[in-house]
Amino acid sequence: MAKRPDQTYLVILGAALAQQNVNALVLAENGDNQLGRPHPNHPGWRIWNGNLIRVGHHNPQAFALEADAILPGRYYADRAHHWHAHLVAGTWTTCAPHADGAVPLTIAITQTRDD
């Protein structure tokens, strides 16, 4: 019969996984292989694959309004939603929330005005 892990082991394992996620968050914004690039005029905002993002889960409605105010001229933020990304062979790739090293993101869905 397999030995059941004790509570201390589970706590240590949980702390290690939480620390791995914290490390991934720090690397996404400050590491050698950052997620996107910092927005030049708005601290905390990033540009990834042409989209405005912020690392972390933020209120989607408020995020879309803020993104709309940042976007230039003929662009607007239609809505926002939550995604996750992690590093795969040096490239940030979307992933499931439970994937190893998953970093939570809020991303603005940008549209072009037909003026």
C-alpha cells in the first residue's frame, strides 16, 4: 500500500508551486525574456502580439475602458478578458490556467473604427 503524503509535505509542495508562479510573474515583467514590451507612456501596461495587456487579472470592464482611453485615434477597446501565458522554448505562448508557469493576463480586444 502506498504511503499517503503527510500534511507538511503538501504544504511545502503548495508553497513551491505558488513560488514558481510568483517567479513567473516577476520574469514576465522584469526578466531577460519579458512578456511583450512595456507600453512607452503607461507604466504597468504592456504590448504583446499587438494587444494591450496587463499582467494579472484585472476587472475586464474597467480594463477595457482604460485601454480605450490609451489607444490612438481610430482604435478602440471592444472588451477585455482573462488569458494565461507561459514560456515555451523561450517564447510566451497562451496556455491553460493550470499549466506550469502560467501567468495571468488581462487583454484588451482592440477594434478599428470605420469612420
